[in-house]
Amino acid sequence: MERSIQKNGLLNLLTLLVVGVAGFAVARYSNSLAGQVAVLFIGVGFLIAAVSWFQMRLEESERAEKLELEEMAKRHDGSALFEGRDAELFPAQRSREQFEKFFVPIFTVLLCLLQAGGAFFLWRWLSKSTTTVGLKQPMVALALFGLFALVLFLLGKFSATMARLENHRLLRPGAGYMLLGAYLCFVVTLGIVGVQAEFAKTDYYVAHVLCGLLALVAVETLINVVLEIYRPRVRGRVGRPLYDSRLVGLLGQPEGLVTTAAQALDYQFGFQVSETWFYRFFERAVGWLLLLQFGVLVLSTCVVVIQPGEQGLLERFGKPVAGRTLLNPGGHFKWPWPIDKVYRFHTDQVQSFTVGSPLAKDAQSQKAVLWTVRHVLQGKEQEFLVANQAQTSGLVTTNLPANNPLLKEDQTSQKTPPVSFLTVSIPVQYQVTNLIDWAYNNSGASNLLQDIATREVVRYLVGADMSELMSSGRMRASRDLLNRIQTQSDKRRLGAKILSVGLQDLHPPVKVAPDYEKVIAAIQTKQAKILDADAYRIQTNVMAEAQSTNIVDLAEGNATNRVTGWLSRAAEFTNQIPAFKASPAVYAQRKYLQTLLAATAGARKYILLTTNTHDVLIFDLQNKIRSDLLGNLTVPPPSTNNVQ
């Protein structure tokens, strides 16, 4: 029987080696991440099976040595040669003891480091962005891993049964790893099936779970090493191999849980609970109970409830069901999973995405976002090329190629191309109006709609004016972009309605903010000076026009007065000729007196009269007496004498 146990251990060793090498080749060829992690478990099982098989040989050699010595002792009764029991007489026993004392602990420590290091580096490898997630030839990998699972399960089950019946402790570790490898290969096949069912990252997630399991086994191995240091040694008592994992045995033989539970119940209640009819019935019917639960679970997938605001798509074996493709809110019956599947969509919900740099959460909660401060969610701000009508003379400093359509045809002129850069964060809101078109006409409709919106934004900006876009033309640009995106969406039959395109967050790059503010300030200062000059021009021109009109009116008035005066004098001269001819002396005397009266109208006149004298009239027309001296003189009452 010992020979049979050794052959079984050797068979386990070779099986794990062949399956490990073949599994690694298949996993690498098909790019199965879970398969590559599972192969590491099989490799660890191969090392443990090799050590346990070697230990079997040592124990068999020790047993053969003892039998040989006992036989020789029977032939030589009373011989002093066989009375001593020194260590020199048992080299095989000494080799086995040295192996268990030194090699097994060192191997277990190295095994713990291998398990922990493998879990760590595999997890880092899976977390890298360069790790390819995708299967090649999945059906080939599915068939081969299924074959590996079958082979490992059959041989592992046979070895585990042999170890349990013969109570052979060294055959148990290899058998446990074979059964665990069978289950892991089966899990790998489930991951491949999930990928085939359009869950692209199923294999990726299974690989992460297996990495966590490997780390857990490493922790258990470490605990076993620490406990082995403090374990009491009893002479003659054979202990459990240090490298034998209870967790692996439990995962490889889950039926052991029932036995463990029975023993725990017996110990807890103080009598043989495992011998009662109820426990025996439960032990026999546990399979049927699990099958019943599985049936209830499958039947529960026959009813689907579509919530308000949602719509569902019913597919049978991956194809739409004729007449029942679209499911409206309410309860519906279907075939169980995975025959029928329902995909839910929020058709009444307004969905959105951002073209350009998405805003950070703190920036979204603010009422005013300053574009002079970086406020994007992550990474660098995306810069878009935008047209600029303002051109400056000078050398061309752009890096655009000469045949770029953005440059003007007169490239030979020394003018900079009319382009600038804008950092945009444009939220686009849409709603799914035709779910069948949205789901079946295009692959990845939401990503396609976002790509369409990005392309239309780029096309529009290269033909728009930056100054107008950031001022009065923003509303018109929003409407134009909405119409463009909607038109392209309708051409591809996306079944979506564009609700709004927000252009609130358009600004030059943050790094040019100080210079841009200087330019804007200079433009405002220039505009203010232009307005001041216009005001001064208007004021000066109006006053000049008023003054010129006043001068012209005064000149015309003077001209009219002069003409009228000379006409009146001419008419008066015409009337004076007949009067002069009638009486020249009287006319001359009257004219003289009139002239005198007109000339002395404003002068002060004094008349001095005496009696009995000849009247002599003296006229002194000079005002030589001061007014303050004459102010106190009293004027005599008028005389009754008439003076000529």
C-alpha cells in the first residue's frame, strides 16, 4: 500500500507539472489574466507535491530500514551487534528527522515569500494601465481550461479519498492543491464565459480575486510558521506537515465543512447530534435544498420590473425579441437568465457630458468661476484653436504648416495667422428619445455622441471670431452648435435630442491670463480715449457751428441796418431838395438848429439873462464844472420873459 501511495504522489506531482506548463502556455496565448494567476496556484501545488513526495520516500526508506534491522535481529539472537540503538544504526531515520527539522521550515518560509511576492507583483501588474484586457481565441482557452479542471478534479478526488481512507498525511497537501487547481480552472472558464457574454472585464476581475486569495493563503502560511515555533513537541506524535494549508484543503474539499459542523454540534450540545434523524435527513437532502434554492433563484429572473422613467430592451440569446423589444415601465415576464436579458435605460432622465475640460466639484458649486484660476477636474486644460479677425503685422511665428487651410492664401505677406487658443468646458445635455435607435444603430452611442459634439465644437471654433464669441456672439454660437450636433446625431440615427449646449466657461488659457488682462485693459483704455476724443470733437464742432452762425447772423443784421439806413438817408435827401429850394435861409437855419440840438442833446446847458442890456449869447460846450459842485445849486424858478 505504501508503494501505491508513493505512485499516487508521483502521479500528482507529474499531473500538476504538466497542467501547470500547459495552462501557462494557454493563458499566455489567450491573454487570460485569471488563467495566468491560477497557474501560479498550480505551480505552488507542484512544489508542495514534490516536497511531500520526497518526504514519502524518506519515510518509506525509514520503514524499510526498521524492518531490515528487525529481521536481522531475529536471526542473531542475543548478538551485541543489534542490542544498541544508536543513531548510527538508523541513517534513514536521521535523514528524515533532519529533513523535517531544517528543510521543511526553510521551504515553508520560502513558500510564504513566494506566495506573498506573487500576490503583490501580480496585483501591481494587473493595476498597470499597460496591462492588456482582452481575450484572444476565447473558445480554445475555454475548452482547454475545462479539460484541465476535469483532469485535476478526477485525480485530485481520487488522491483525497486515498489520503482520507489510508489516513496518509503526506498525500493530503498535493491532493488539496489538485482539487483547488480544478476549481480555479473552472472559475477561469466562468470568467471567459462572462467575457463572451459581453462583460468585457470579467476575466480581469476574476484575476484580482485570485490575487486576493493567494495573499490570504500566504498569510495563513505565515501564521503556521509562527505557530510552529511555539508548538509543543510530543515524542512519538506525528504532526501535520507545516506546508499543508488548511485553507487550501477547505477550498478543495468543501464537504469537510459538514463534518466539522457535525463535530462542533456534538461538542456544543454534549451528545451525538450528528447521529439524529434530522441531521441525517439534512445531510442527505442538502443537495436537493441547494438545488431548490438555485431553482427559486432562476425563477426569480423570469419577472422584471421597469421603474418609472426607465425603458428596457429585451434580448433572447443576444438578439432583440420581435414584438417585445421595448419594455415600458411596469412588470413583465420573460424567460429565465441567461436565455432572456433585459437592459435598462433612463430615457426620461436628462443626461450630460462635457466637451473639453470638466469642471471640478468645488468650481461647480460656485456662482462665479474666474477663468484666471485653474478649475478643471484633473489633468491639463484642453486648448482649442479659435479664429481671430484681428491681425498684426510682423513675421509669422506660428508652427502651422504652409498648406494648412487655416492660413490665408496670401501667406507670402508678413502677417500672423488669425488664430488663438481657448480653454473650453462645454456641458452638453441630451435625452434619449428613441431607445431602439440608441441601442442598436451604433456601438457605444454615448461615446459616439460625445465624439460628434467634440468634432462640431472644433469645427465651429476654427471659423468663429474669438472677440465675438466671448462677448455678444455667445448665445448665437450656442444655438448654432446645438443645431450642428443635432443634425449629425440625426444622420447617424442616434435617437437622442440635444437639449442645450452651454458656452459659459470659455476663456483663454490660464497661463496667459495676466497678459490677456493687460491687452483687454489696453483695449478698454483705447476705447475710452476714443470716446473722449469723440465727445471733445462733438463739443468743439457744435460750439464752432454756433459761433459761426452767430457771426453770420450779426453780419447779416449789420448789412441790413446799413442798407436800410442809407436807403432812408437817400429818401430824406430826396425830400430835402424841394424844401431848400423853397427857402434856403430858413432851411439852413433849421438845419443848423437841428444839428445843434442833436449834438448837444446830452450836454448840460445854462442860460444867463440880464435886463436892460443887449442879449449876448455865449455857448461854451465844454463840461468844465464838476457835477458835485453843481449838484447843490438851486435852479431859479422859470421867468416869464420869453427868450429867443
